[in-house]
Amino acid sequence: MNQKLRYALGVSALTGFVISLVVHVSALMGFNLAATIPSIWALHAGVFVVFAPFVFLCRKELGGKGNLWLLWKGVPNWVAVLGGMIFVYVVMNFLLFMLHTEGGMPAVQDGKYVLLNHGKFIRQLTPSEFTAFKANELRGFSGHWLLFYFVPAAYFLFWKSARAEPVRGRTGTVL
């Protein structure tokens, strides 16, 4: 892949990460940015624009090994540490998101705010509860977007194959 395309994909992924971070922080503060800017959901599709090329190129460059360890060895330490922190955060965020859903998703049904589980009524919501549930819903999605934009950004902008090569000693053993 030529460097210009690689850089463009990296900058696109980094841009998606930054926008996702803004959306995520807003959702954490209880603000549903998607209610004001519905096109924010395009970030969900944008993940595939940068993540699919990452998967294919990564497999090609790593010789089909697809080993995340080789991937993280090929980026600077600060990028690997930040990536690890984001991964841990995403797992924790998902667990908290699931806890706050009460087993359902907010919806408007017959002009009323309700909580539904696969179309089955759980309970009616107040307008402020509905807003909080919608913000939580966005928080759940945007938390995942962070990871799925960060990984391709790290790869396209910082990964170098020379860093990922195992270091061999005099006897040929991997150090």
C-alpha cells in the first residue's frame, strides 16, 4: 500500500477517534449528541472504512499470523500503552453500559417513552429517564468506536515492520 493512502487512512481513523471521543464524553455527561446531530451515527459505518483495510493489510504484512502481539510490538511504546488502556476502558464501559440498560432499550411507542426488550414492554420512562437512556445507548456505541478507530489509526500512522521483527542473539535465538 502506498504511503499516501496509508497516511490518509490513518488520519481518517484518528479523526474518527477524536470525534468518537467527543461523542463519548458528551454521552458520559448525559448529553445525547445524536439527538442534535443524527448524522453522528455515520461513525458506526465509518469504522468499516478504516477497519477493513487495517485487517486486510495487517494480515498481508504480518504474513497471515494476525498476532496482536506483533502488531503492538510494531508501534511506539506510548501508542501500545494507550491502546491497552483504551481496550481496558472499552471493556469496563461496556459492562457499565449493560448495567444501566435495565435489560432494554429506550423507544417512543404511541407517543410515550418506554423501555423495551426486543419489542417487549418493560416499563414507561419519564422524559428525563428517556434522555438518560438514549445518552447511555450512545455511550455504549461510542465506547466501541474508540477502539475500532484507535487500532487502525495506530497501525496506519505508527506501525513499522522493523519494530515488530524479533531480536535475535548471536546463537539465533529470539531475545
